[in-house]
Amino acid sequence: MSIQITANIPARKLGKATFPARVETFTADDQGRWSSVDAGAMTQADVLDICQRATNWPQIKAAHFPMHGFSS
């Protein structure tokens, strides 16, 4: 059974560069390998790092990462 997560990443500004808001979709296959259309293969840690900045992080965490230790 594969897993799919949709993260709503807000816009941000770093110095003079502005990055627009975007929607990222991450997929985990039956073997637990994560990927995204834009980045290709990813680790679960990479997916968590990006998802924690998402505006819908509480919903993502509750649905997909209900593990002890993820408290933000």
C-alpha cells in the first residue's frame, strides 16, 4: 500500500530572493521509499523536514506520522 502526502508550503523570502508558495506531493511505495515529482528519490527525513514547514503540518502529522517524538 503506497502513501501519498500533499504539503502546502508557504511563500518565503531569503535575502533578496522570494520563493512562491507551492504544493508538494510526496509518495512512499510499498517498500517505504519516498519520492516527489520535483525532487525524485528522497529519504523520510527529507520529507519530514519539508512537511514540518507546511501550513497543513498538523493534519499531515496526525494522518501519517502519529509517532512519539514529533511534537511541533
